[in-house]
Amino acid sequence: SGAAIAIIIASSSIFERAVAVDDSAPPFFGCALLFLGRGEASTAGWPACRLPGVTDPGTTCAEPTLSMDIFPTLAKLAGASSEEPVDGSDLMPLFAGEERLERDAIFWHFPHYRHAPGPYSIIRKGDFKLIEVFETGKYELYNVKKDIGEHLNLAPKMTKMVLDLANNLRQWRKRSEAKMAVLNQEYDPSSDFRKKKK
């Protein structure tokens, strides 16, 4: 038919909220993000999204989504299917007006160095987000509904939730066969770029 779908997406990890724009917007399925930076452990931004003919203008949705959700969504739009499991979930129910996806949590995994806090894994379940920092073995817990900027670490006070979410995170890594960071036997502390003075 010659129809095409264009996607505009910023370089970031998590989409925190989808907002349907009005009919005066360009006819594409797009996300314009405000974000902290690629690979950051902090929550990224708030995209404006719409799918013409499906999403009602002015609709909002607070369901957290990931960039991995784009592939199964496009596959659904194209009428394609796969017998192999894929990461992510089809977002069409959200564009059609549903408030939630059929998943209890979302996960992301960054097992290498780029910037602070170094290698980490994250689980977001409901209003809570747990960050596991591999280098220190410590956890950070935030209520991202009340504290979107992630300033108040609740881990010291909510140890039961930390244990539960950490267990869920470990199980997900095992199911996913996630790669883990390994100790660099040739590491030289004097060459650590994070410790060099500017």
C-alpha cells in the first residue's frame, strides 16, 4: 500500500509516560524525549506519542515502557509473528486506550562501564525501582511516583522490599541468561579515568 511508519526516538533507556498529541501533529508514531543520557541508571524522560487512527488525541498513559517494546509493536502493526521469544511487549493495547500492559515488572541490564554508577541492573515494579550496583554490591530503592528525580534512597528503611525485588531481578537475569561483568585482573587504579582530576 506504500504506507510507512516513522519512529523518532532519543538515545535513552526507559520511556516513563506516553502522551497522545492532537491531530495537528505530524502523521507519525514518534517519541520526543527529555532524558538524562544514554546508559544512565536514573529514569529517562517523558515522550509524546501517538498512532494515527488508533490513539485518541489528548490521551495520557502512565504505564512505563522500554525501547525493547518497539520491535514487537512494529511486528504487530505489520501483521508479522515469530515462534521465537522476543524482548519487550506489544504497545498496541496502550495506544488503543488500555491503561496497563500484562506484565508485573520491567528490567534493564547494563553490565559494563560507561559512567557512574558503573555496571548495574534495574527492576521497576509498580511505583518502585531498585538499582543493583555490581561494583559495590549495594542497592538503591526509589518510589519514582513520589520521587521522579530519585533523590531519596529508601533501601535502608525498606529492606523487605529490597530483598523481594532483588530476588526478582536475579531470577530475571537467570531466565534471560544475562551477561555479567567479570573482574579485570589487569586493573590499574592509577589509570582509572574516574579518579583523574579535570
